[in-house]
Amino acid sequence: MKTTLDVPEEILGTFQRMRRQLPLALRDDEQTLRKLLAYAKLGGDRLVRHYLATLKSEFPEDTLLFKPRLPEEVPVEVVETADEEDGAPNDQIDA
């Protein structure tokens, strides 16, 4: 599918040069090309290079975003205080 974008003359060279640096799967993707054009208009070469670097970097699938805590690693403070009224201990757990 060919898309026609309205690329201004002053950034046409930058746009074409940066488009050639895209991965092959994304060179004809309309959404990617629109983002590339917007970044070229807003920030020029530096912003487009940063966008291309983030596109080319892969997110490892085995990455843990949050480390699960084991029950023995959870800090638990048990504070026992005696109530003056009934004398029963009061257990508080802070997580």
C-alpha cells in the first residue's frame, strides 16, 4: 500500500535519508512514516535519529518489569502494645 505524505521541500532530504534507515518491515508503514515526518518537522535530524534508535532496539521478552517478592523477603514489623483498657495485645503489620 502506497501512502502519499505531504513532505515540505526543506525537510525532504532528511525524510528520505531517515526513511532508508528504517527496518524493512516499517518502510511502508503509514503510521511510522507519519511519525517520522512529524519528528522531522519538530526536531530535525536529532529527534528522528532518536526515534529510529528506539524503533531498532528490541525489548527482551524475558525481562521482568516487577520483581516478585517472596514471603520471607517482605518486611514485617509486629508491634505488640498492650491496651490500657483491656490489657490485650494489639498486633500491627506494616507492609
